[in-house]
Amino acid sequence: MSEQRPEFNNNGGPVRTVKLRIGSRREFLDSVHWLSEHLIEEAGFAADDTYWMVTAVREAVSNAVIHGNKEQPGTRVDVVFELADDCIRITVTDQGDGFDPESLPDPVSKEHLMDASGRGIFLMQQLMDEVMYDFPESGGTTLTMTKRRRTDAESADG
């Protein structure tokens, strides 16, 4: 069965897809970090955009391993990079029980400002242009993040 995915490549050019599957173990996070950094750089994103996008990917995969799959042996996390001329889409899927994003506390509210954790989703939303969740009937959570390449004028503005 094919999955219907919304189009994200505005210029209609080719899309290169790289798929990665890891076990739910923290020691694989560095490998995902390295791969995502090289793919994003190769796609031609500016160095500062690359840094922040890699941070978002690492946070998404960490959440999938630790919170989604609870580091259970035998579970996996799938990461898909779709690279187009003008944007990138990164999808992270775990096998966990899912969660309600609306029920998460506001990490910048006064009562949660000093919490040691709980800012990952907020961070991803700030670093990427679009962040969406899907909770398939078969279980797990699918997180999709999209980032469009900034124009030279946008890059110059900061």
C-alpha cells in the first residue's frame, strides 16, 4: 500500500530520499547526527541552518528512542530524509504508544521555565518551518519536519 504524502517540493524538481532504521538505543544518536549533518550540508543549506536542523533531528530521534519506544529492545526508529532543491523533509517514526501534543506543558511558562527537560518539541517548532504529528492506527508516532532553503536575501537579513 502506498502512503499519500503532501507535496512539499514547490519547484517540482527531483527529490532524493534516504532512509535509515535504527534500534532504540541512545548510542545510535551520534550516527544519526553525523548522517543528518552530512545530508543537510550536501543539500546545500547554509551552515547555521544546518546546525539548527541537525539539532531538531537529534531531538526528534532522541524523543522517539527515549519517550516513544522507551528504549525497549527490539523496537526501532525510522528516519526518512527527502531532499529537494528548495527544501528538506525529515520524518521520524517510532513504535511507541503515542502522546497528545496538546497536553504537554508550555515549556516557557513561568512554572516550567526552570524544568530540566520538556523543551524538545518547542525547540523543533522554533527551528523548523513546519512540524506535524501523525498517530497511525497501527501505533507509534510519526513526526514530520520541513525546512525551506532561505534565499540569499533572507540569509543576509539574519
